[in-house]
Amino acid sequence: MFSFPQILTRYKYPGTIYGILILFAIVAGDLTALLTNGVVVIFDYGILREALIVVSFILLGMKIVRFDFFQDTNVLKRIKSILILFSVLLSIAAASYFLLLSPFKSFPKDSILKNIAILLNESVFSYVGTYLYLLIFWLYKDLIFFKQKPSTVRNYVGLVAVIGVELLLVLILPDFESKDLALSSDNFSWEQIKVFFKTLEILDYIFIPIVVAGIFYLFANLFRVSWVTYLSKTQKLTALWQFTLIFILASIFSSANKEALLINEFSPLLSKLWESLNAFFIFYPLFSICYIILHLPTARLFDKKLKEISTLHEIGQSVISVINPHEIGEKVVQILPEIIECKIAWIELYEPTKGVFTVGASANISKKEIEESIQNSEGILRNWILKHNKGVLINELMKDERVKEFKKLGGKSNALLAAPIESKNGLIGILFASSDSEFAFDSEDLTMINSFANQVSMAFENANLVSESLEKERLEQEFQIAYSVQQRLFPQKLPKVEELEIGAFSIPATELGGDYYDLVRTKDNRLLAVIADVSGKGASAAFYMAETKGIVKSLAKDLASPKKFLGSVNEIISESLAKNMFITMTAGIFNLETMEFGFVRAGHCPLIYFDSEKGKAELLSPKGMGVGLVKGAMIEKFTEEQTLQLKENDILVFYTDGISEARNPEGEEYGEEKILELIEAKQNESAEVLVHKIKRDVGNFVKGVPHFDDVTLIVIKVKSKIN
């Protein structure tokens, strides 16, 4: 169980409890006065009592207006809610009378029970009735603020402020219109007359501006009925009978005697609030009824246009969902008569390369008839649309010189609508609608066909985007397959050679690369090492790379010398190599018994050789020209073969220009010098570690700049006898 202070602190809206407590306190005070005096005399504590009533209403209102019932801003639901609250108010008034007053009619005036019943009736109806009145005024706010303007808030706040000032004056001047301002017949004198008129003069200075401001702001808010124009005919009729009932109910409460409702007896402040709100509650429904009646004749036209717009949107969405351009054309001409009352429709597609129009699809007329009308025509209308980039409306086809070719259609076309279908890339085509009656179309139809043409344009653009996306996806899949195949052309497992350590890697700049490397162990205890770079990139380079691998694998079975090997490669591949293509290559043969290494360089990057005895790395560049630049074995005449006697811990580095020409954000090249320095500094590392360090050093140098060329590297190190 919680104590009372805990309930106040734990409850989500403690203000509501405080408001209820204040109401009970006021009623308790009234009951105390009743039991003390024996008659219904409201407990008199003046301004404090009225102020407490105001505070209680504010605290209770903070909770109620948060209910979902008061958050829905739908116009018809708001009107229905107002009608419901007025009905509830009428029911409470009736129930209050029959349950609390009617049973005690026969009781004497000084009966305590009768007086208690009167007091409870005053309290219940005054509180609940006033609260419902305020909620009704709150609901009217959303009708007033519908499509609001900058002045709307000012006028609404002004009306509320005027009502607030009136209530404040009731608190400050509670005896206005009472006996204190009346002329007394007992002490009638000229002095009393002077005081009376002087008092009235002072009050005029206060009340006349308030009345004028009240009338101004009242009418400013009464004219806020713009929501009517956004209702359909059915909705207007519904709002009409609902506001008629609201007007009747508001008139009943306005004309009811204040004494009959007992509000004046309970609180002058609440009585004044009722008087102020009654004027608004009567006149706003009356203005709304008049405005609805005025707009009923145009409601059918509004409903028609609303239906057309709705249909246009729905159809537009269905057209956009089609991704086949041919199907778009067929669907467009089939549904165009649903949007515009036309007999025939067709779409002409523009071919910018030829500068001609072709009939894409037609409805209620054959393509042949339209094509015959187009043939040998000057195309004045089409050229006019191309020039002015806007739709056209022609209601007297036979009198318009721009449409000579359409006169060949005879009586099938006497009125014409045409709208360009445009995309950001230019004209797609022209949409036509035609009727056999003159003056069949109006400016609204022109607007509709222009709007529909925009939807059709979006459909064609979407179809093109989908087509391009599918094509791109297909190419990406093919490239991915080609990339996977190409990667399998590289050695999947480096050969294990007892005398050598080998490390290698290759990364293409695009999905497909032109770099190639291979290491082939022969039966006569030799090792062929090849690195090559096909000129260009992409699919063509990858194709020649694959061809080179096949040739190398085939020739590796019968190796003579590096020069003879290069001659054989050139003789085979030059027959199929395109004229603008060539291949650079470095090929070397290790004799694993003598540790002799002979190599040739066909226009490729220099070979890096680290001499372990000298502790120095150098570039070896024997002369040679690229594969495919000359025919047959003639390449051997331009090729120099170089031989090295390898020793323990000697290192050979094969690479492509993707490493040496890698650039950083400042445009500087990585170069060969950095490789030489790194090899000398890390000479004691294994071949695999050297590959990793070179790769990382190049990556650190370029700082995220993408490689513009394929990157390939082979590092071969002669093992030491200790290892």
C-alpha cells in the first residue's frame, strides 16, 4: 500500500489529482456553508474561490488533451467529436435534473436534503458542463488551423485573450451590473446620479474596446472554414447534417436560462465563460453550413478531378512498376482513355540518332494508319513540341495547320492532345490522345496528360536503369568468373625447391589483369621462372595473359636456353597478338645442380640481384625488346642473355612496373631504389618475408592511392647450407 504523498509522486499526471482535490475542497466549503446556514448559499471567499476554480480546470485539462481522442486531426472526425460532446452535455443536463432535482420538488424550501441536491446539481453540471465546453472549443481549434496562414495563430490567440480579459474583469469587478451600481430610490439625489454616470463612463473605457476586439477576432476565426473545399461531395453532406445538429444543440444551451442551468448561481466566472463561448459555438456552425451549401454545386467537379488525380497516381505507379520498354508503351495507351475521355491514343518514340519518330504502341487505331499519316509529312506539330518543350491542345483539328498529317485520319480525329515524354537525357517520345468530337478537351485535360507523361517518363527511366543495372550485374558476374579463372592461372602452390626459397604474389589493378608469373620445375632438375606484363588492361590483356601461360607450360617441357625459349614464345604468340599489343617479359632458368642462372629480358623491368658477398643489390638490364614487336624467332637477334653464378643467400627479385611506378598522393613514384634499399636492409629475411615487406612498404608509400597498373612480384633466395 502507498501513502497519499507516495501516490502523488508516483502517479504519471499528479496535476490531475491536485485538480480533483481542489474541486472537492470547493464543494466541501459549499456544503459547510449549507449545513451552517440551512440554505444553499455558496461559501463566500470571493476572488480566491474563482481563482481556485480556474486552477483546477487548468490542472485537469493538462491530462485530458493528451488522450488519443483529442490528437486525431481528421476534419470529419473532429466534427463528429464535437457533436458527440454536445450530445453528452445535453445528456448530463437532463440526467442532472431528473436525478438530483426532480425527486425533491415536493420537499419544502428549507429541506436540507433538497438543498444538498441543488448544491450537488450545481457543482456537477457546472464542473462537467464547463469542462465539456472547453473541450469542444479545443476541438474547434483544428478546424480553424486547417491550412493555417501566418494570421491564423494571431487571430485565434486574440480571441482567447479577449475571453481571458473578460473573465479577469469578472474577478476584479464582480459587482458590475449589480445593485451597487443601481440608483437607489431610498437615497435618490443628484450626487448619486453623478456617481452612477461617472462609474458607467469609466467602465465604457474598459468594456467597449474589449467588445470591439471580441467581435473582430470572433469573425476572423469564423471565416476559417477552408477545410470545406477539401471535402468530397459525400463528406460535405455528412459535415452539413452534423453541423446542423451542432447548431441546434448550441442554440439550446445558449438560449437556456442561466438560472435553469444553475451555472450563474455556482460561479459568475464560469457563467461569463459560457456566454463568451456560446457566441462562437452558434456562429461557427452557421458559417460552416452556409459555406458547405455554397460549395455543394461544385462538389461533383471536385470529386471528378480528385478521382482523376487518384486514378492518375494509381495508374502512374502501375506503369512505373513495368520494366520492359515495349510493355510500358502498350500499357500507357491502354490506360490513357481511363484518365482522359478520348477515343484513340498512341505513343511515338523518338530516335535521336536518326531524328525520326516511330509508333511504339496504339489503342483503338492501328499502327499502320498512324504510320501512313506520318509518312511524307512535314512533322510541324512534332517539331513545335520539340522546340517549345510543352504539351498542346487542339480542339478544331481541321482548322489547325500544325496537324496536316492527322487530317488523313478522317473523322477519327477532330480534337487532339499531345504531351512530350522527357527525361534528363532528352526527349523520349510524344503521347497523343484524340477524340472524334470537336472541343472534346479542356485545359484540365491538358494538365492531366502532361502529368501522366511525366509518370511515363519516370517509367521509361526506371526501365532503362533496371536494364543498365541488370547488364552491369551480368558483366560484374562475368568479370568475377573471369577473375576467378585468371587467378587459377597463377601457380596455386609454389614449387618446393631444396636449394631455393620462393615467395610471390600478384594483384590486378582491375577485375582482370595483364600481369603473369609462373615457376615450372623440369625433369632435368631445372627451374623456369617467368614474369610478364601484357600491354593494356582488362579482358584483352587477360586473354593474352592466359595464352602466354599455355605457351610457357608447353615450352617448359623442352628447355634449351633462355634466349631460345623467348624466341619460341615470340614465334607462337606473335601470330595471334593484335598489332597494338605487345608483352614485356623476363625469363630465367635455374640449373639447380650448378646453381647457374641464365636469363633474358624482353623489354621488361630490370632484374634485381643481391650479391651476398658484396652485400649490395643492383639492377641488371640486358638488352631486349618486347614480345610481339617483331615476327618469329627474329627477336633473338635483339636479345642479350646474361648468366649469374649464384651463391648462398643471393637474392633475385622479379617485378612488374606496377610496383616501381606506384604513386603516392603527391604524384611521386616508388621507384627501384627503395626496393634495393629494402633488400639490402632485410637481406637476412626469408623470401616470403621479403615479399611481405615489399608489399607493405609499397602500400605505406601510396597511402591509399589506387594502383593504376597490375602489381606482381617474385623473390627467390638461395638457401644457405646452415639452413
